[in-house]
Amino acid sequence: MMNTHSSFTVNGPARLDTFLAEALDVTRNQTTYLIKQGAIRVDEKIVLKAGLKLKTNQEVFVTFPEPKQTEAAPIDFDVEILYEDDALMVINKPSGLTVHPAPSVKEPTLVDWLKHKGVRLSTISGEERHGIVHRLDKGTSGVMVIAKTNEAHEALSLQLQDKSMGRYYLAVITPMLKDDLVLVDKPIGRSQYNRLKMAHVEEGKVAKTLFRKLLPDKDEKHELIACKLFTGRTHQIRVHLETFSRHILGDHLYGIKSNKDKIARIMLHAYLLYFKHPESGETHRIAAPIPEVFSTYLETNFDTENLDEIIDPSTIDQLFISGTV
């Protein structure tokens, strides 16, 4: 049965929406949704003001809303399920699929597909983000974990914070990296020049990515790399690459415009996810098969004879430790 309540003790002065965002590991917009729904009580009193000043040792109670029964959007696609049990589901999101509904999104989303499948989802993130623990950009394919219960959602969110959940991505970039390993530790925030983009902003949120050489293409102009995320900021890999003049092929927002007609999608794939199961505590390592368009590009432009060995999910961690392939 889904857990419908949680409680937290305030350990220092804070705004209610900020406190909840940190406690639940959701955005302030999501906490505002919960507050407006009358789902938050402070010392047994319902609070509707997001900016309420909390005091040390106050108790904050959250009552998560029940999912609404809404008419599902027409679904004409399917999504590969890599793992599933009563607590969670791990899927391989295709490129071109938006994760959750938004006013600007007209086509069906991953959340719509989940509802269409009748999957029981957590409600901790509000109606539009049922079950979504972490997201991928529309153009990015790959592995995602979906929470079915609020207990699983909270546990997985905590793992994102304490880094016991981790993600490795594959990307094709230009130009090639100069060093085998490149660490970028630069904060990210909204670009002041283009509101569609994120950028390295000194007052932004902490962001850290480690990039690793894997395989050059036949002309040694482009390169397959692996990326290890230590944080999960919007467009993080793309922004961090841009800080040292690298770009992902097929990236029309941050990349080189001349590639638009040559490459059908952004060459970025969330390849491997590892986490501890919120119920059993068992460590899961789940890899998402490389999509056909991506793999065809690699086979056409790279010598891929040793690729499977290089990106073996059981040993990919060693690439970031030993410095050797």
C-alpha cells in the first residue's frame, strides 16, 4: 500500500517551500503545488502560505494526494521496460519523448504512457510528475527509474542526494578531449542571454561531471565519451561540455548548427543506472541498450570491434578510476 503521509522536524529557521523542497527532494514549484492543495500542516495546522517562516523544532506533516483518474492521452508508442517490481520500474526512454506534461507540451509524455499502462505511481511530485524521480531531456534516450510508491520515491531521492544512486552516459562529441579524464565542477543556472538554455553561472547550483575518453571516430574529429554525473542539473552534461568548447553531435541548442541536417538526434544516451533497491537493499546495475540510430552512427563512423568490451556495464566504473581502457 502506498504511504500517504510523511513528517519532518525543522532543524533551523527556513521558508516552508524551501524546507519541503529539500526534505522531499523536489522543486519549489512542486512544493507550492502541495501547499495549495492543503496537503501541508505545520504543528497540526493546515498552511497555505509557501513563504511561511518555520522555526526550529516545528513539525511539518505532508499528506500526499491520491492520483486523479483522468482520460489518458492517445498513446501510439511503447517504451522498453528493463526491470519492474511492486516498488519501481526501470525503463529505456526513447529519444523524442518528453518525460512529463507541461503547458507547452502538446504530445503524449512518458507519464501519459505510464498512466495508459495502468502503472501505480507515487504522488510525491504532484499530478504532472507521477513517479518521476529524475528526468531526461526530450532528445536524450536511456535508462530512468520510476517510483511506484511514495516510500520508494523518497528512498530513491535520498540516494540521488547521498550519491548511492549513480548514472553513466554515452555521448559523441566534437572536438575530441585532450585528456583521458576531464573533471568539470562548475555551478549551473539559467542563461541570462537565452531562457531556453542553462549556463555556467557563479551563483547557480553546484554541478559536477567527469568525462572519459572511450573511442575516436575513423577521422579522429569526433569521439565517443562516457560521462559520470555527480549531480543532476538541467542540461548538465551539455553545459559542462560547452564550458571548454566541446559539443554533442546533433545538439541543436548548445551544439553546432551545421550538423542539424546530418544527424537525426542528439548523440547522448543515459547508458547505465545503479541504485540500492528501496525495499531489499540489493544493488541494481541496469544498462539501457544503445538505440538503433545511435548504434548505426557508431558502426558507420567508428571502429567498434572492441566497443562492447569498453562499455561493459560491469566494469565501466573502472574507466573513471584507473584512467585506462
